[in-house]
Amino acid sequence: MPEYALHPQSLLMETTWVCQWFTRLLKKMSEFKAARNGEGLGLEQIFVADRSPFSACFYSQRGGHLLDPVIREQIKEVREAAGIEVYTVYCKVEAEELWRRIQDRLVDQPERTKYNEDKREWMDKTLDFYDNFEWDIVADNTNTTMPHLMQDILRKLAVRSPQLKTILKHEDSPGKFYFRKTLGQTFVLEDSKKRDEDERDTSIMNTPSKGIGECVDGDEFGSVPFTMEFGKEPSP
């Protein structure tokens, strides 16, 4: 966000950030449409943003609650007008474990004290908002691995989105090779105990997950990768 006379967390600046969030989404769709001459667009692109537009409701220094109904209407609008589905996911972590992780990160990134990450009361205030907000999906990230967390989120989202369910059941589904290697299954929606009849390479299927914080090469997700999009500087 550019710097103006107003504080970056003023209601006006947070409203501007929300509008830019949706503008970036529409711009991405336009870019894909142009690249493909308008063909084959829609179902196969999955974007993951590290910030929900609803975070502006919390960070705005005044009137943040006024943004909630506006954002919900904007989500409906891009769905109806552009066919873009937006879902919010809260990766919930037990408070004491979250505080430990924050403190560990401060050791490596002490500059993050400017975001109040050294203050327990700020974390508790933030958690109170996130724990009581109406998210589309809540996934427990207290004691799990990255592959299992991804699987949990995608399964819950697939219940809400028939389009996503279709994508994940496709033979070229995103995550096909990654989940086969880390969870021993080709398709994320199938039961973890089920084995793909066409893929029985036990040396691959029994490879354990590397755990939380694992970095994944893009080609592990097959021909239709997840695309990462980033928002504002994250705070706890």
C-alpha cells in the first residue's frame, strides 16, 4: 500500500486494501483468459491467499465492522458476475502452542516486534477476533503435518464447492503427485487407507511426510498447480 497522510490502518486505507484484494483476483482471471484466448478458463485455477479480506475488519482502527457486510456482498458479486468462488479458511492453533511458535519466530526475526508480536495481550486480542469470526472453514493446525492439513482443508472445501470437488477428482488434479508421495494416495478426496489401483509403487507410497514447514516444488502438483498469492504483512 502506498503511504498517504492517513494511517495505513484507517478505515479508508483498509477499505482501499480490500478493493485491491478483489482487483488483483479479477486481474489474474483476466490474465489467464488472455493467455488462453478465453478458452479452458475457470475450474482449473486455484489461488491461495495468506490474507482474507476480512482481516481488514480487525485491523481497521475504527469502524472495521462496517466492512464485513460489504466484503460478503463483494464475494457474492465476483461469484455471480465472474464465476470466481472465494472461501475463507482459519488455520486454528491452540493458544499456548501459537505463542511458542511466535516466540520462536521472533528469535530469527526480531524486527517483527514492530507488529506487537512480543506482546501476549496482542496475540490474545487477535485470537479473540479470529476464534469468534464466521469463517467458511476451520482447520486445526496445532499438531499435524502440512500434507494432512492441506488434505483436511481441501476435503472440507470440496463439500462446499462442487467445482472444487470436480477439480480434485480429475485425473490431472492439483496435488496428485504430492499427495501420492506424502500420504500414499493419488487423490486427496479418497480415504487415506485406500490405494490407487493403478499406482502401487510402495517405495513412493510409503514415503513419510516431511512435516510442518515443508517446501514443495511446483511440479509436484502436476499440470494444474496451486498458485500462491500474498497479501499484507502477516501478524499473529
